[in-house]
Amino acid sequence: MNYRTVIGLEVHAQLLTSSKIFCGCSTKFGAEPNTHICPVCTAQPGVLPVLNRSVVEFGIKTALATKSEIAPFGQFARKNYFYPDLPKGYQISQFEFPLSKGGYVEIETNGAKKKIGLTRIHMEEDAGKLIHDEDAPVSYVDLNRTGVPLLEIVSEPDMSTPEEAGAYLRKLRSILRYLEVCNGNMEEGSFRCDANISIMPEDAKEFGTRTELKNMNSFRNVERALEFEIIRQKEVLDDGGSVIQETRLWNDSKNITESMRGKEEAHDYRYFPDPDLVFMKIDKDWINKIKKGIPELPDEKVKRFIEVFKLSPYDAHVLTAEKATADYFEDVVKGGANPKLSSNWIMVELMRELKEHKTDIENSPISPSALSNLIGLIEDKTISGKIAKDVFVEMYNTNKSPDEIVKEKGLVQIADPDEIGKIVQKILSENQKEVDEYKAGKEQLLKFFIGRIMKETKGKANPQMVNEILKDQLQK
Ligand code: ADP
Ligand code: ZN
Ligand code: MG
């Protein structure tokens, strides 16, 4: 039997506000347990929540960037459930009146574009964290994260492959990072994804029963969990069984999903409007003001990079995935370097060094203007592209300018035809046997001569010139 796959994703994005959603406590990650807490976020009797305006602003930014329609008024609701890291016994979230509805995120897989619809975006508070002692029968609770603001972004069931789900998540993360509303760190849990997936016979009219997958802390794991789940659900249906609606956890070491709890046990949350928080009216003027502050987003940047810099779509995508990379690229080009060369040097050499040194482009020891100067030295033929790679590594490790390194090490390219001519002559006369063989038709010996010439000049000879002069002399 052939099946179609249906995937919808719920993303929880932790917002980069400096304080929590309903109190003034810090949201900073990694502090000593229970040091970022107060009577409000620990739910002491009699306290009242006060909404953090920045949370709404970050939500509006996100809605604008995804063309999601912002509701003129909003309301917070209590989602009631008991959990040891949720001291109030309810989570303040939005239910009937979310921040926004509709909108989309555009993805591209195998060259095909597709708009993934959004159902809604709403604001809510995060819960704390439980830490289970492995050696003793004790659990600890850390309430630092309690009350940290989250945006929940719910997609329509518009994705049909794990690859599309991966592309959606990467694009959404990229947008949130451009907007500087979320750092997108999946490993630290500031960008979390619950993946809903079902399959249905190809000719069926109705969706199949979905399972909800949790506990994936990387894009790759989301894709792998979905791949596993497609196969598992197919086997269940092919065996005549039926998929049960449940939450399943991704087990990273076993590469499988495992049942956590059935939806039957799932709670009725008894949502009701939170009487401690007033209705929210969102001013049109405020929205317009926020709109003006939205930066150029990844999709627009890709288009501009292709049009203005004549980059390939692939290069444009890689360079714009992170705003910092795109800015770096533009600064290199502003310094006068050729865009295509700049793109290559950033994507290959710079990315490799940054990865090796486990750092990011914002902390690159090579500034955009230094890289621009290096590329300039290749363009005006002062050094060869090959030598430039060594200079680049030296720049990375010493912070010296390319000019300084080239001068110090005497790396200036030999581009004088007479000088190259003499060297070619010398090499040919030293290798008469190979010259005879070449003339007798063994043309692959050309590489041998080039190798000898490059060795003689320590790689400094201009390769094109060597090629031309060598062929010329061999014909004589
Ligand atoms: P819940 O709180 O029960 O998880 P939500 O409405 O928050 O419900 O999220 C439901 C998610 O599941 C959405 O992303 C939606 O697109 C997706 N979804 C709904 N039905 C299906 C289905 N049959 N197969 C796959 N995904 C689905
Ligand atoms: Zn607090
Ligand atoms: Mg869900």
C-alpha cells in the first residue's frame, strides 16, 4: 500500500528579552539554580503578574515577518495542569485569542518552493526544570526558567516529508535570529520542536491518526525521528493495526521513538481567561512602528544577492542563512573584492577555520577588510590563489595583515614572462628524457613539468603563465 505523509510542527521559541514575561527576574541562561526567582515566578500567595511589553513586541515582530495576522486584541488564559516544576499549578498561555493567526514560512527543497502555512502564534511562559539525582532517590527543581517568555508557533499540517520539516525549521530559526527575538539554540532548548505526523492511504480523503514526537534536540534528530515514525506507522497499518494517538519520545542512542503517554490520559486543561491580566489591545501605530524596524529577511536577501552580486542560488542561500555571515560578505565586497571570489573564500576557507576553532563569524580573527585585501592581492596577481590559502591560515593565526605576511615571507608571485621563461628552460634541460617522451606523444607529462617548475619557484610562479610558456617552449 502506498501512503502519503502529513506533518505539522509546533515550535517553542524562547524569547531574548532580558527579563521574564510577568516579573522582573533575569532570563539569563546557565545561572546557579534558583537565583533568578522572585515571589511572582515562584507563585507566592497574593502576587500579581505584570506583562512585559517587550514580549508582545517580539511576538509582533515575528508575526509581521511571517505575514501572520495580528489580532486587534489578545487575552491570556490559564492552562491548568500539575507538574512539580510549575509552581502555580497552571501555565499562563493564550488560548481563544492568540497573538496572531495565519501567515506562512516559505521553504525550498530540491529547487522547489513551497509555502508552509501557520495556524497561530501565541505567547506563554516556560516551566522550570527538574533535575533527577542518579545516585539518590531525590529530584531537585530549578525555577530559574519558570516564567521565561516563549512564543509558540504552530504550523498547518502542510509538510509531506521529513526533509520539508527540516527546511521549515531551519528557515523559521533563521527568521527568528534575523529578528533577534530568539537565539535558536536547539541544544540549550531555546528552540524546541514537537513534531506531529500521520500517514494516510494515497487515495484517502481524511488524515490518519497522528502521533506527537518530542525530545529532539537538533534538526537532524527531528528528521530522523520523522523518518523512523513513517516506517513504524506503515508497518502498523500494513499489519492491519491502527495507529494510536499518543506522544512518543525520540531515543537518540537507540534511533527510535518510544511511547511516552497516550492522549487518552492527556489532561483536559480547563482553560479559562486569566483574571489577573487585563485584555490586551494592540495599537496599529505600535505595529507600524515595529514594522519599520524589521530588517531585510533571508528570502529578500537571497533575491538581492543573486541579482546584485550575481551569486548562484546555492551560494546566496548559504551566505544568508545567518545575518552575521551575510553582513560579513557584504563588508568584504564593500572593501572592493570580487563578489564570487568573496563568497568562495567565506564559504570554504573561512567557514572551515571557524569550525575548526569552534567559533563563529562574529568573532572571526580575520576582519572583512583584511579578507578583502587578501582577495585584492589575488585579483591584482600579486600572489597566486594557492599561496593565498597559506597566507589566509597565517592571517587567521597571527592577526597580521596579508601585505605584512606576503612581504615577510617573500611570497610575491613571479609574473615576469622572462623570469618564468628562464625557469621553464632550466627545468626542460634538466629533464631531456621526459621532453623527448612528451614530444613522442606522452602529453600527460605536462603535469610533471608544471610540478617541477612550481617546486623550483616554491609555488610562486603565476600558473597561467607557466602553462602558456611551457607549452610554447615544448613546441619548439
Ligand atoms: P495539540 O495541543 O493537541 O498538540 P495543536 O493544535 O497545538 O494541538 O497542534 C497540532 C499540530 O498537529 C499542528 O501543527 C497541526 O498542523 C498538526 N496536525 C494536526 N492534525 C494532524 C495530522 N492528522 N497529521 C499530522 N499533523 C497534524
Ligand atoms: Zn520572578
Ligand atoms: Mg501538540
